[in-house]
Amino acid sequence: MAKPLERNFYLTVWHPDTWRDFLDAGGDTYGLPERYQALAAKLKVSDYLICYLAGRSEFFAVLEVAGSNFYDTRLIWSAGVY
């Protein structure tokens, strides 16, 4: 019998603008500010990101980590580099 995947669950807070930026960029890259680099290093393939929409007070999506983290200065987010 196959061993079940070990997953971690992380709560992520989004704003309408950052969710729109995420979708406009293809919906496949999640960004964190550089000060959260240690947290980004903990994210592993198969972990889940539970998405909470600030201002609307609702959970609206679950994203699954599909690859390893990397540093990139591409401007995806209108609020800056994440």
C-alpha cells in the first residue's frame, strides 16, 4: 500500500488586487515578501495554501504547492516584488 502524502496547511491572506494580479499572471506563482524567505523555504510539494480574502472575510480557494520555491524579481504583483 502506498504511503499517504505528508502535507502541511498554510493560511494565506489575499486582497482583491493581489488575487487579480495572481490570476492575470497565469495563476501559477505564489509570492511572499523577502522578509518571509524562511517561511517560503518550508513550503513543500503537496502542501496546501488556504486562501482567505481580506475585506470580504471569506475563504475562497485552496492552492496546492506544485514545485520548489525560487527567488524572482519579476513584477507580478502591483504592490511590489514578492
